[in-house]
Amino acid sequence: MVDDFQVEYYDSNKRFVPKQDWMKKATEDDADYWEKETELSKVKQQTFKVNLDIAKRRFNQTGGLFIIQFILKKDYFDLDLLRLSLLSFKLVLYSADKNEILLHLRCSAG
């Protein structure tokens, strides 16, 4: 999301998709951009799956709700180029009945 507009999308269909016309135009000079983003997202998806499986084993959980949230911030350079940087990372593990928070990990940059 940039200014409350969805910019791109990736889900279990395993395909990265631009959601705004300006994003399509901004990447049209790089024919492989969306394919590269799709491949990177597949790797990230597998990494998250492995890490969540490890966390579930460590907390002896076979079910429950697992939430990973990334919050991005905008930084502007002197040239008015937009850069998105990781501001914080949050991982919340709930018990299978969702009544207990087992782990709440938050890492913030800066």
C-alpha cells in the first residue's frame, strides 16, 4: 500500500501482479521485473513457511493463527525518489483456541 492504494499483489496463486497503472508504466522498461518479483516472493514465502513451522514446534502448537506484519515507511532523497524501507517487523503467535498470545515479537528499525 502506498497512500492507501494497493500497488502490487502476491498470494497463493504464486504470481506477482501490479495493481496500479502507474506501477505498470514505471516497470515497463524492465520486461522481467514482475517475473523477478514473483521468484523473490516464492523464496520469501518458503522462508516464512519454514520459520513458522519452527516456531510452531518450539511452542508445541499444531494449529492456531499466525500473523506476520510488515510496516514500511517512506523516505525521500534529495532527488525526490521514493524509497520504501523496513520500519518494523511483528510476529504474533496465538494458541490454537486463539485465547492466548504465545509470543509477541516486535523489531523496530531506527
